[in-house]
Amino acid sequence: MRRLAIPGALVAAIVLVALAAPILGLPDPVQQDIAQRLSGPTAGSPLGRDEFGRDVLSRLIWGARASLTVAFASAAIACALGTLLGLLGGWFRGLGELLALRSMDIVLCFPPILLALLVVTLLGPGSGTLILVLAILFLPGFVRVTYAEVLSARSHDYVEAVRALGAGPLRILIVTVLPNVAGPILVQLSLAVAAAVVLESGLSFLGLGVVPPEPSWGLMIRGARATMAQAPLLLLWPCAVLTFTILAMNLLCDALRDWVDPRTASAVRLRAIDRVLPGLLPPARADAVLQVDRLTVEIDTPAGVIRPVDDVSFAVRAGETVAIVGESGSGKSLTAASVMGLLPPAARIAQGAALLDGTDLLRLDEAALRRLRGGAMAMVFQDPMSSLNPVHRTGDQVAEAILAHRPMPRAAARREAVGLFRRVGIADPERRANAFPHEMSGGMRQRVMIAMAIANNPRLLIADEPTTALDVTVQAQILDLLADLRRETGMALVFITHNLGVVAEIADRVVVMYAGQVVEQGETEAVFARPLHPYTRALLAAVPEGDEKPAGIPGVVPPPHALPPGCRFAPRCPHAAPACEAAAPSLESYDGRLVRCVRVAAWLRETASA
């Protein structure tokens, strides 16, 4: 509601001033005083007088009544009729679809000005004619938006459930479908009202709208055009009021859209704060929730011992997101599995430590790890379909995670699970809690996994490519949800991904891994702005950008049993030198970052001199 306050107040003020015109004691807006034509501001006329000596302020306020009446009336008629046609066409299809869409195609065939000329010729100019013209022009937009949204909503399970309960089409459309498509319709309404104000001004300017001497902003612009060299302010005042009104209406309807759709409200708020006012939100705390130090994983193979994770170190603070990136086979997921104590039987920890709030996870037995997993630390996996048990209802699985760490009545755990579903943005959580995994979409299943992961308020959450199998819209929703939860709870988040665009959006720091080793680590903004390791530069160059063809990285990540001597990236590196193969490089500190490259100092000198 607070987001509605400012734009709502602005639009309300404009409308109230227009409605109050008769009681404001203004001069007659059509009374002429030729002796004072084009006069400047005076005590009785603070904005001066126009080419016929009429008071400009009075005409602005009275003109608002005409312009806003035309705009609101035409948009409201188009919205009501277009929404009705879109609902009927999208729900009943067949003849209803034919009538709704094909009739709109006929309207779209007419250029707006020609349509206005035709209607004005038949009915004569005036406000009523202008409302009819604009309503016809805006009608196709509302029909198409509503039709598309109804087609999308009618396939959802919650609509099928209402139909299965015996509700009639009218009740389903009004009570179930319409509220779920109201957001896009409101956006279309905002565009229609703003466009109607502009079109009214344009058509009145051409003599196809409001009839003189009735004041309107379009007529004021038309009259000021002939005298703008002598009195430029006469053109400024209606244009300024027109611009201010359009901006206020667009702000209000954007806020209304977010208010009626609770799924987007928090995401819009948080992302706007992040991008417009960076640093306003509380910074991450200095204490490390997770401290991984020189982690090394070994696996015995017929060819000998291999190390798919070798000497990996990083830390994650409370309220911070650390992204681990790299190609497949770099050791990202195995590093996460090591921290969680979920290594496959063939793998073992050779050395290192992983401290969760000071407790070394690598030294705990299975019983102690089980007490932490799902409690103080949790993990979201890439494929929720394989992570959720297909023969148990999703609400029962989340309740089981709660009961594993906090003994309570099963009914209470179930209620808490429903609350978690609501918290992660699952619509109709009571019903969804009774659904099986296969009855949900991929994005919905991932939300269930996140609900299960945060059920016991973990200090650490590891997300292993949680958006890989999802479309871009759902990806954005999942990322917003994780960011929201991180800020609400202050948990530390480790995000494993291939998508560098995601990293740039959500991560505070980034850890770049290659062939089991960390090759670069630092603040995300600094690493992306000036990558120091050749592999990091190659990864960024491989990201598609616009119409440019991305630069691929030649070769493949070497398998753990066939690592090259010295630098593991040297065979694929365009800057490799004999020194790169002589000895394995160690992590060194440069500009507040850790980089594993023997040539980074020379490269920094070369770029500085260039």
C-alpha cells in the first residue's frame, strides 16, 4: 500500500482539482478580454492570458475536466468491453474466439486518424464522439491481452479444481479467472488512459475532438501554436500539465499492478532498492558462516588416485551470496557435496576443513551431519523432480523435514508446511500441499524444494544450479525468491551456476573454478569489470551479448586422471608461456583478489603501460 501512496496522491490531486473547478472561484474559461490578449502573469491571472484574452489557469483546470473525462471514459469503456470479449473468447473458444479476435482485426485495419475522420463525419465533433473513437481504438488491446491471459490461466490446476467442484462458467470467469488476469489488464488500462490523454489532445488539435470554446488541453496547444513566438509560455503550460498527468497515471497503474499481484511486490521492491540505491540494505556481517579451507577430495581409480577437488578455499558470511562458477567438470558440485557430507562412497576427504559456525563438518560422523542437514545447513538441488519423492504429497515431505529437527504434532508441522508454501510464493498453498510432485510445474517443484530447505531457518543454504532446467521467467522468480529469503533471514547463500548473467545479478563474491581448483576469487563487480585470470576472461567472453557471436573456449576441461603439468588451463590459454608448464601456480593476492596464474603480474604491467 505504501508504494501506492505517492502516485495515488498525485492522480487524486489532479482529479480533485479538475472536479473542484466550479467551486474554486476561477474566471470564466470562455470569457474573452481582447484588451489583455497575450498578457503576462498578473494578480488576477497568475499564468497570464491567451490569444483571446482568456485566463490560462482557468482554462487549464477546466480543460482538465474535458481531457480527463474523455480519457477515463474511453479507457473504461474499452476496458470493460474488451475484458468481456477476451474472457468469452479465451474461455469458450470456437465462435466466441472468432467473434472476439476477428472483429478486432477489422478495427486494426483502420488507421486511427482515418477512423476518427469517419466517425466525426458521421456523428459530428464533440466530447461524446471523441470518447467513442478512442474506445474503439483501445478495444483490440484489451481483447488481446485478456484473451492471452485467459488461455494461460484456464489450463492451471486451480481453475480445473473449481470446475470439478461444479461451478458454472460465469462464476469461474468472475471469481477465479478474472482476479488472476487483473494485473496485465491494469497495465493495459494505464497505457490506455495515458494514451487517451495524448490522443484527445492530438485530435482536438486537429479539430476532430473537443469543440471550441469548451476548454481542453489539446485546444490550448492548438491555440498556442500560432502565437508561440510571441508568448511561448502559452505552449509550455498545457504541455507541462499533460506530461505530469501521464507520468502520474503510469506510476499509479504500475503500483496497482504490483499490489494486486503479491508474487511480484517484494521482488520489485528489493530489486529496485538494490539497483537504484545500492548499499541501502544492511551489509553482510563480517563473521564467516562457512569457512572452507584447502579442501581436497580423492577418488581411487584403476589408473591411480585422482583429485577432482584440489586445494579449494573460500568463505561465506552471514547475509552474503557467494557464486561458484566454471565449466562442467570443474568440481563445483563435488565441493558442495563435500560440505554437506554427501560424497559418493568412492570419494573421500584427503585434507582440509569446512567450518560451519566453527564446527568442522568434515570431521563429523553421519549422525551429527544428519542433525545439521536440513537444520543449520540445507541444499537445493538442480532437478527437483528427482529430489522429491513421487509417491508422497509435497506438503507431507516438507512436514517431514520439519519433524526431523523439531518434534511437534504432525498437524502443526503440516500447517507450518502450508505457511512455507505461502512464503515461497506458491499460489493456493493449502491445495498445493496435497499435490504430488508430478502435478506441479518445474518452477513450482523448485519452490517446494526451497520451502523444504528453509523449513528450519538454516544458517547456510547451498543452491546447486537450481534454475538450470527452468525457463527464463521462472528463473527470475526463483532468483528473486532466494534474494528475498537471504535478506529476511540473514542466511549465507552458496550459489553454483554456469550462468554468469545470474552471478552478476545476485552474487556479492564469485569463486571461479577450473579442473578442481580455484583460479580466481573476489568481489563480483571487480572480477567482472577486470578479470585477472585468462580462464575468467574466456568465460566472460563466451557469454552471448546482443547480436555478437560469443567467443568459444577451445578444448575441454581435462579429466582428473589426465591433468597437464603446471597450470591446468595452459593447454587452452592463448597467453600460455613456458613458465606456465614449469610448475603448478599457487593462489596469489592481486588488487584484493586471489588469482592462480604465474603471468598475472606481467599482464597487469602490460595493461597498465598500454
